[in-house]
Amino acid sequence: MEYAVQVETYTLSKANNLVLNVDGAIGSLFLDLLAGSGMFSKQEIDEIVEIGYLNGLFVLARSIGLIGHTFDQKRLKQPLYRHPWEDVLYTK
């Protein structure tokens, strides 16, 4: 995590909106957990990163959030949000 904060400090010197977001913090902490547990070799950790397991954690978190929003809208008896087609279509 200390390394991630150092990276954030560097990126903030380039632009004030390049902050360490929750996904970066989770990824950094997960790597700390893998390395600090003593259960994985460096080669195994490198393979875990290369395969994209940390991206899987990102997708999982986003999926849980989307499900939560859906349930909340149903609980409040609101229709599901639909973004206007003219904002998302790329064809004319």
C-alpha cells in the first residue's frame, strides 16, 4: 500500500485528478496480502497478476453494485434506469 500511495503522490504531481481510487487500493492491498502471507512464491504472484485475477475482483465488485442498485430501485418501486438512446448510439 505504501508503494501505491507513492505512485499516487507522483501522479498527483502530474494532474490533480489522478488519485488512487478504491480499485487501485484494493489491488495494492491484495498484492500485499499475497506477498505477506508467505503462501505464494513471486512466480505464483506474477502468474496471478498476469492471468488477471485482480481484474476479476474489480468486475465482481462492480457486479455487486449493479445488483444492489437494481434491488434498491425495485424496493423503491421505481422503474429501472434507462439512459437516452441518443446518448449511447454511435450510428446515425
